[in-house]
Amino acid sequence: MKISVGGIELDLDKPVERVSVVDLICPRRGWYAYREPVSSVVSGVDEMVVAGQLVHAAVLNQLRDRCRVEVPVEVEVCGQRRRFRADAVCDGYVIELKKRYGKAYAPLYIWQLKVYMALLNVKRGYIVSLEDGYVKEIVVDDAELRYVREVFLDHLRKAVCGEGEPERRVGQWCNLCKFRGPCLSGRLL
Ligand code: SF4
């Protein structure tokens, strides 16, 4: 679908060419996400997302005195600079805010936090569950920081630089992946 606004044409069939840290838990999921049409992303967004962003911003405001918030984290692959954003970076630790930290989403949230820790070279991080106040602490050593950084950059390269579909990285996160239909083609996990 194309939309004309003030002489500018918006093409919602174009790929978003964006990929989140969560998507990059699997290079194949990242590959699909990078090429997903804008219209497909829009159809998955509802008012709850907007409300969630407002809550998120309100909570981040409370961290501003002690932390840098919405901190850009940049990496470069195949000549492209890709920018991600950590919720808050404080004195020696990283914070990610979530609506609720639950079993289903835990692998994705832990992966995301560890990536920010690896890219920022910070060994301690916290996932804050806003709904129930639970705080999950993650502490890693230098070897794990290096490992996470290598895996993340490998998945990012495969998602945005390569031509063909990368290999699957099957895990419990597949149950939450919006691309599991085309990816797994009806196979059982
Ligand atoms: S279903 Fe699993 S293996 Fe396939 S793209 Fe999604 S996360 Fe990757």
C-alpha cells in the first residue's frame, strides 16, 4: 500500500530494514524481521503498545538523575552502522524495563540484556518487571561478554548482510516467534 502525504509518498510494502536485539536471538528470525513489510508491522501494533511506551517513558524519567536513559548502542557490520538502544545505563550496571518478567519471555529478555552488557562492556545488569516489581539480576564474566558479543555480531551479519536465509536457531523462543510459520513450515518444534 502506498500513501501520499503532502507530496511525499510512503510505501508500506517496503521492508522495514530494522532488526531488534530480541530478533537477533536467531539469525533466521533477524533475517525475516529485516525484510518484513512495513504494513505487516503496522497490523501487529495496537493501542496497548502506545500505552506501554508511555509507561516506559514515565519510569525512565525516574532514572534520569542517576543514569543515562535510552542509551544508543552502535555497531558496524558490512559497512552499515546499526543502532540499538538500552533502557538505562547506570554506574556499573544496565537496566532493562519490561511489563512482566515471566518464564516464556525470560530467554529473550536475558539475551537482550546480555547483548547490551556485552556491547557496553558492563558485567552487571537488571531486568525490572514493572507489573509485579520483580528484579532479575544478571552477572557475567569477561569470557561470557566476549561470547555474547561474537554471537550477536554473527547473527546481525547474517540478518542484514547475507542474501540467503540463515540457519534456524531453534529453542523455546520459537514459540514466541512471529516467523515460525514460514520458518518451520509446519514442522513440530
Ligand atoms: S521459528 Fe525459531 S528458528 Fe525459525 S526464525 Fe523463529 S526463532 Fe528462528
